[in-house]
Amino acid sequence: LTFNEIMRAWRSRGISLGHVHDHVINLQAQLVGLFGAEHQCALLDADRTPPLSTTPPKWRSHTLSWEARNAERAAAIVAELRRNNVHVDSRGRHVRMGFGFQHSSSDVALLAAALKKATQALRYNSGDQCSAAVTGS
């Protein structure tokens, strides 16, 4: 489908870009809440920026990005998630997850579970310790 076809279909159902954006921002907040500080810490290596930006939600991207300590760690996180059928990408040290209108709260719960599993596996494999809590706001 082209962008215009999608927009026409959404408009006919009363869906606006504002509705889509609000849905995505809510899903991102849900993920951060489900993910929990201890696992954010493991993924972020305790000393990196939190996944939710301080940018006002109105201007926020539909992609969450966690910063790992290095590009190798980011690639390992992506590989571990792919072993659990979660498709994300990395750019340098950043693990990136895109959210869209097609995603649901149950998708976010599945993503949170996969993230927890991946970060626990990586922590146990590398001996990482989580020493600081990280907030998602």
C-alpha cells in the first residue's frame, strides 16, 4: 500500500496521525514500565542514557534507542533478540526498536519478556553486574 492509500483507509476509520502517535508513545511508556530498572540497567550497562527521551512526547520519535557500552555489545543484544524472533537493529552502540500502529500492548509484553531474557543471558555470559537503577522518563 502506498502512503496515500493508508491515510485514506485510516481517515475512513477516524484514525489520524495524532492517534497513531499517541498509541506509539503509550506503547513505549508501557515497555519501559514492564522492562523494569534492573533489566534496563543490564541493557544500558548502568551508565548510559535512558530509553525514553526527555523530548516532549509531541516531538518524540517512534523509535526507542538504548545505548550499550560499545558496538559489539549492541550487536550481541540484537543477535540475542533475533534468536527469540525479535527483529531490531543497531547503529553503532545504539540498539533501536521501532513501534507502529500495528503493535499492541500484548506485543509490548512479548518484547519486554524477550528483552529480559536477552539481557539476562548476556549478563550471565559476560559477568555484567547491574549497579545502578535507570528510569525511563
